Amino acid sequence: MNTGRHIFPLPASQQEVYGYASSDTVPYHRMYGKAYCLPSVAIYSPEEIEVLNEASQIMDQIFRKALSFAQQYLPDHYFIEQLGIPPAVLPLARQPAPTNGITRQDWILGEAGPKLIEMNADTPTGIPESAFLERHVLHHFTDFKGPSEHLAQLLKEELCAFATHGIHAGFQGPVAFSCYDWHEEDRHNTLYLMSLLEGAGIPVLYAPLEELEIIPDHGLYHKGQRIEMWYRLYPLEYLVHDRDEDNGVPVGEALLRLVQQNKLCMLNAAPHLVLQSKGFLATVWSLYERNLQTAEYCGFTLFTDQELAAIEAYCLPCYFTPQPFLQSGTDYVAKSYWGREGKGTAIMSCEDRQQPLTYAGRNVKTALEEEETEESEAPEVLAYYENQPKIYQQYWGMPAASVETESGSFNGYLLTGVFIISGTFGGLLSRIGDKITGDGAYYCPAAIHPT
């Protein structure tokens, strides 16, 4: 019995819902040997959608303001040590982004109101699910409306804005879209965005990462054709460390130099890596707690009263050390700076509240225990995430959600992703997983309960 989020089962099988017309756009509706997209919908009230709409947009505004403050006032060593920005990315991270790009915030909904727990700003995925699949499923199998009906149009407008900026800045098309071709989910997220821009009449090119050639200080090429405007579904924190397998040349750094030299225009732009860093969450909270002190430092207070109220209402305390939580005996979550799909995340529970300064009695559940990952996940990949620097955020439980799967009932927890496109609410990505949402989480289209 579901005692949390209302999940509405569809009167059709998984194959009937996802296995036919929509599978050309989202063929990865089955992943890791099981259904990823389930024949159920997650119901949200109109009031929840309205609150998420307003909350996500003001938080995007706050994040952008904090990013601008960091770019202008925080020293290089803060970017490197506290935000984890690789030195090779630093010059680009300090530059203004040509457009606001494509981002997804992750929210927890509960009786105490929504709480924002993460920002996916560099390479957000789940885009075809929300922009295409939600509308397809609701139209064919329900009478519900969805919260993401304008997402495709917003994405098209943002991509057109990027192309227009590039052309006005002297870059030439087509706009190239890249990801690893072998990764089905990434490939179809990339192809979906490419199709939106192509539908706007702008020349495009699919250029898998495996086929790209970087000529240092000259250009980026695909099969002899130069690329000057480039969308990448490939994490920047990976790219910066890439080397040519044959000669060891640091091609990642060479590519970033092309951007610095104005020989390549990139979406999402490098400042989005700052927003992606979990260290940025702790930075925003620190700026919130020290808002009055910024006047002494730079001559003005950073946040308005409205923004301070929003941070207090929607953000969770977040620090570079666990000490505040250990001292108060508060449960918290340790998150690696570049953790993805739950990797590098652990829930910490201080069971002995009488000795909060010690680790005695702490019950640690790692991402390895909490999530169902692909069986072939290499130990070195997991170690990469676990060994990163971490931030510490107050633990906030997700609402329970029970859903029927092919192997029976799954009693999990709902995480609500909110797409923000150029500062505007775009729609929802609703996933049901374990206490730490990972690769094994299920997707259910979001629907608005009729009034």
C-alpha cells in the first residue's frame, strides 16, 4: 500500500506503453535487463506544480547571482580547492556564459514543503522522457495533463539562442552534437536535442566523441569537417583529463584552449561546471549565512530579503565539513563533488546523540548498498566517485512511493527533477528509487491531478 506519493497504474503493459511508436525516441525504456520506464504515472497536485514553478525559478536566479559573485570576488584557490574546478577549466569558468543553458534541479517534496538537494547543470539527462515521453503516454493512456508540455519548445528556443549567439560571434555552422555513440541513453538524449534544432531550420551534425579529432590551437574536426559550435553530452570534469591513447597528448586541455581562443563555442558553457559542483551548494549556503558580511567584503549584501527567505525555505544546510551535524546529532548526507547517479553519496546517521562529536554508533549506508547499479560497473569507477572531496548536507527523507514492476511491487522513494531552461520552469522528471537515487531508479511520467 502506498502511503506517500500517489502513483496511478496505467491500463496497459510496459511493452504496450513504451515498446512501439515512442521507442524510436526513447529506446532505452528498458535498461540493465529490466524496465526503466514503468506503465504508471506519478500524480502531482496543481498547487505542488505552482510551488515548484516559483521555487525552481527563484533558486535558479539565486544560483546565477551566486555564480556571478564567485566569478568576480572569489580567488582562484577557492575555485580549485572548495569548488573542485580543475585549473585548466578555471579561465573559462570565470567567463560569462553565452546563454543560460539547460539545467535540471533535483527536489524532494514533503509535508514541510519542497527542498532542493542538487543542481545538474553540466550534462543533465532525462530530457526525452520529460519533453516527449510524458506527453505521449498521457495523451494515449490517460486524461491527465502533464507539467512538461512546454519543455520541447523551451529547449528549441534555448538551442536556437545558442546557435544565434554563435553566428553573431562569428562562428560558422553546422551545430555539432556529441556524446559517446555506444551509450544508448546519452545518444538518444543528444539526438533528441539535435532534432529540435534541426526542426527550427538550423543545420546540425551528429558527431560522436569517438570520431572527433582535436588539432591543438587550430580546431575541432569531425571527418575532416571543422566544428565551431558544439553541444556535448560529456562531463567537463571528465573531458579536462582526457589524453590521446596513442601519444598521450592532453586533448581535453587542448579542446578547452580552443574555447579560450574563440575557435569553438560550447554548450553547456564552462561556468555550468561551477553550478554542477556540489561545493557550490555549500558555497551558496555559506553566502546565505554570511549575507551581512558580504557588505564588508565587497560593499553590498548579496541576497535580497526575498532571496534569503527562499534559501531558508528551499535549501538544506550544507557545509564543507560534517562538524555542524556531528555537534547537533543531525543526520546528514556526504556527497562527492562530482557524484553522479548516486555514486559517491552516503547517508550518515548519528545514532548516539549523546556523543555527537564522535563517530561512535554511526550507521553508514553507501551508494553501493543503496542503489541497484549495472552489474558490470567497474570497481575503479566506483572508487573514482568515492575518493573525491565531499560536501555535507542535512539529510531530508524523500516521500515514499510504491509502484508495480515486472518483478512485483517496489517500495521506493520519489525524487522530482525540475528542468529550468534559460531561467524558466520547463517540466518534471519523476523517478522512483532507493533512499539514494541511482542507476536502478524507475521513471514514471509526471501528471497533474485534475481539480
